[in-house]
Amino acid sequence: MRRQMTRAERAAVLVIVLAAIGVVMSFVRGDDFAAECAATDASLEAIRAAILGGQAGLGYRADVGEIPRSIHDLFEPTSLPSPLWTFDPATGRGWRGPYLTDGVGLDVRKAHCSFSDESCNSRRFINHLANGETGVLDGFKRHAPECTNSDAERYCTNPIMLQIPCSDANRNGVCGDVGDIWLPGNARLVSAGPNGELETALADYNARSRGDDRVLYLLMNDPGGGNRPCQ
Ligand SMILES: [Ca+2]
Ligand SMILES: [Ca+2]
């Protein structure tokens, strides 16, 4: 005849079941994060290929003659001098995009404060971003602390940035002051990463202090030690 489990045995079984559920949940969450991280890195690579050229074509730089000022330039040429708005076969110059297909209209009020709130001092992080521009969102939409509360609608969508850092001549941590020299050779694509907070400062030309941000340099190898592993 089947023996009844004692209370201690039932408790032990319950602990084992709960532990198993915890392991499964952590795997699910880990896979989820790894997938979002990989998707973000893939978007960074796709944007770099759109700028520098790749399998899909020569890219923005070959057509326009220089790298864009922002991701928006890959979707619309309106920030360029008007002679460059259309491609001229005679000169081989001019915009002939869009160079990407997965653009979204940016509502910076829904992004993290680093993007949308002047109190976050955007000159430390952003050289160009305006509400209504077309951009590309990163893959991290659920991990920032703000995304777990009732403000979820306000936050949780973060655009990938094209950062063109500066020399920060006066060493005040912000770019755009008199004497600050822009460094397009150090241009990089930046995602705010899983915490949704943009930590890669414009004045940090080698992005050595980037937290969990995902950084991809356009024109040089990463001088800042690389990103954290995608797991
Ligand atoms: Ca400065
Ligand atoms: Ca971050």
C-alpha cells in the first residue's frame, strides 16, 4: 500500500518544485535577455552597414561623401545641403536612400530621461536627436526599472544613437563648448542597454565608461575594452 508523505517530505517536495520553477524562470529570463541583446547588436551592425556599405549596397558614406550626423539622415536627406538631396549620376554623389527599412517615428518623451529630459543634460550624451525624427529602437524594452511600474507607457523605448564624440577641451564633461573639437573618426552607435540609461558620455572619446551600454564603433576598433557579454 502506498505510504502517505510526511509533512516534512511534502515540504521538501514543495521546495524542490519551487526551486525547479525558479531555475526554469531564470533560463526563460536569461534567454529573453540574450535574445534582446543579440537583436540590439544585430541592429547596430545593420546601421553600420547602411552607413559604410555592405551586402545591400555601397551605403550612405559612399553616396553623400561623409558619415551622417544622425540615424535620421539614413531615412531622410532633409538635414543635408539641398544639392545632395537626390543622387546625381554625373557626379556619383547624392542621397539615394532610405538606407534602412525598419525606421520608427521617435517620441523622445517615451524614452528614458537621458534622451528626453533637459535635466539629464543631453549635451553630455547626445549630439543630435529631435522629437518626430525617424530612428531605430534598440531591443531592450522591458529591463529598465522604469518599465516595471505604471509609467511603462512613458518610458521603455530607447532609440539607438549615433554619437560623434568631442575632445572636450575644457574637460567639463559636455560637448559643444567653444574649443571642443568633434571627432567623427571616433563615431559610434550606442544603445542604452538593458538598464535603459544612456551611460556613454559624448566627451568620453573612447567610451571607456559605458556601463551596460552596447557600443559599436564605425571607423575604428573599440578602444574602450568592449561591451559586456550578451548574457
Ligand atoms: Ca566641454
Ligand atoms: Ca546603460
